[in-house]
Amino acid sequence: MADVKMDAEMLAFANDVAESIRQAKRGEFAAVHTPEMIAGYKARGRPVGTRKADTKQAVTVRYSPDVLEAFKATGPGWQARMNDALREWLGQHSPASV
């Protein structure tokens, strides 16, 4: 680097980089992640087998404004109440007969 001309800011940056490299070589700031260590890390997400079997499915559906307004007016949880109402209807009716 002796024959490269640098301004004071660039020289300070180069010195900082060099010091960072020395620190990493001493193991002060650089952590080496071996495959064995990585395998031991806790995986993100739900643990295997904890997902409910009866999870709900996201769908796009259109309702009449008055029906939607009536359910929304019941407050938080209106989607679950709509699901319960549909389930109750299915218990009393045969979808094939509709």
C-alpha cells in the first residue's frame, strides 16, 4: 500500500479494515460456524408434528353486503362465528340438496 496515494479518510478506512482483519484472525469478532455447530442450532418455525390436523384453509369468497355487515357488527371473532354458522347449516342440510 506504500505506493498508493490515499486521502486521510481513505487511510483511516484502510487502517480500520486492517484492524478488523487482525481481530478476526485472533477470533475476537469472527465466529466460525462449522456444519456440526449449524446442525445444533435451533430450527425456526413450529416443531415438527405440532400443526393441528384440522387447520383452516384460506379462500376468497364474496358475500352480500348485508350478510357481511351483520357478522362484522358482532365484533372481533366474526369470522369464527361465520364459520360456526356455516358448520351449523351443514349439520341441518345436505349440501347435495342445495
